[in-house]
Amino acid sequence: MSEVSNTVVNLDKITVHLDYACFICGIILRNAKTCIDHIEKIHRYRIPPRYGQRPEHRQYTYVSNKNGPWTIEEYACPSCWFHAPSDDLESLNEHIREEHHPERIEKNGPDVILVSSSTSESETDTASAVGNSDEDDTKSDTEFYQKVVEKLEELKSFFIS
């Protein structure tokens, strides 16, 4: 005799698995908090956290198990309940920039200074004058990402034969 499953599937809803992708680099992270921490520590941007459990949705049923069963996989916003197709990182990026207004975190010695995402011209001139221009940040970010990519390729060789 076959075993009866206790899982109830609503056939009127789409079953969705959500990945928490970084809106900047696309890396998939374990959950919303880990994603927000990554964005802050690696990319030096702060976005707001969300609170509570994902509410019920009339169109979707959400599953946490990556192995299924699910119908579609999407990128989840770590700051709210929005989600976008997993082949459209730009949509997630645009959503976070427009809805959550990431704040740039500037490091100045041991202190961390928050700089609004809408920096004025005078603030930009001041940053350039003290050598903290966006070009310097972009160059150091690019060098950092290049090293990360090289290290990931090296590590990948251990797991993929």
C-alpha cells in the first residue's frame, strides 16, 4: 500500500522557490539577512531589513526547499516581499534602487560614515578633494572583485573535476 503525503498542494497557485541574490553582483545567498549583510560588507551599501514572515499570496505558494517541488524560481528582495524572475537581475536591481534607496557606506579609518545615495555636487567635490572619489572606489572595487573571481575559480577547481 502506498504512503499518503500530508502535503497539501493548491493547484490554483504557482509554486515559487525564492533565491536571495545580491542585486549588485548576483551571488545567491542563504536568506534575506545574509544577503543584506553581504551587500553591506562587500559592496558597502546599506538597505533596510524587513520584518516578519512572508505573507500569504493569492497567486503564489512559496517553498523553501531548493530541491522542489516548485514551478518557478525567482529572485527575492531582502528588504520587502517583492520578487522578480531569476533571469532578470536588473529588475531586482532597479526595484531596490527605486524603492529602498541604498545608502553608500564610506570607510574612514575605524569609523563607518553613511553617505546618502543621492550625493550632492558639493559632497562629490569634497570627496574628490580628499581623494575619496567614485573613481577611486570603482578602481578598488574592481581590483577587489577581480581577486574574488580569481579565488572563486581556484576554489571551483577543487569541487569540479
